[in-house]
Amino acid sequence: MTHSLHAPVLASLIIIRNRPEFAPGSAISTLALFTVERFGRRQARFHVLHRAFHRRTPRARIIDDLCAGIAPGTELLVRMPQIDEHAHRHQNATGAAPGATDLDLIQRQLPDNTIVPVQISDAQLVDAGRGLGLEMADAWSTPLQRKRRAPEEAMALWAIYTAAYCRGAEAKVLFAAFKAWRALQDARPITF
């Protein structure tokens, strides 16, 4: 059996804020955690956690609750936010230290997990998601659409990693399993 670069449990995390991370008034508005658990050579189980938050919900509570739901040993992909130049210039001008990032807090809570920060453009994420048949938020989407599509962004982040680090046959099996799971999810009745 060849070694897989896809961890037995691999999760991808998207954090959406109402403003860039260190901008005044910035708060986590939505997060999506997409988890893939491999078992056997050709089987996988998929799970999505999608939560929205009030702007006054403390960041520490959001991160605590998120980390409490991530199993020990899970490898975690975290999309890094794009740097807001205005907020960065403001920090440099005032001499204010930026403080801990969301990633810093997650790493403190999950010291034994492998955490992989990923910097990727919106266009790359959209292309990866559309390649899987996902309806993606794009540059013209409203903030509400972007929040609603956070799970798809997390799935696309996983797809980019899988395509880059898994052997062709392994990636093909994982993507086929994902598409089957996704079809079942889409076929579920909407509850009111």
C-alpha cells in the first residue's frame, strides 16, 4: 500500500469576517468547517459545520467552540485572510501591535494538531469549487451570499489540497466519493 498524503482526518476551515481581521470593528460573522474522514482505502465520510454569529459574539467563544469540535489528530487547513493594507498602515502609523490572529488562537487551542495555513486567491478558490460543480460566491457576490457559500469555500480549499498532494488515483476516488455525498446532500428535503 502506498502512503497517502491525505490525512486520515482532514478538515478545511473558512472564517468570514465583517471587515478585515485587524480593522476597527472586525468580527467573525461566519465560519465553515469541512471535514473528510478516510477509512479503508477507498472510503470517506464527509461533514460540514456552518455557523453564523452576531457581531458581538466574543471571538474567544467562537474559537473555543470551534476547537472543541475538532478531533485530536485532525489535520486542519486554514485559509489565511488577505491582508488589508489600510488596517496594516494604520497599525504601523499608530505603533499598535496587531494582537493574536484567529490562526494564533486556533493553534493555541490545538497544539497537537497539524495546522496548515493556506494563502490562496479568491479566483483560485472559485475555480476549484466550480471544478467540483459547486456554486461559489465570487467578487460580485453580496456579503450575505458569501456567508451562505462559506461551506463551498471550505470544500474548494480541501479540493485544492487534495489535487495538489494526493496521487492521481487517490484524488480521483476522493473526488468521486465527494460528488456522490454532495448529490445525496442536494437531494435531501429542505426543512422549515
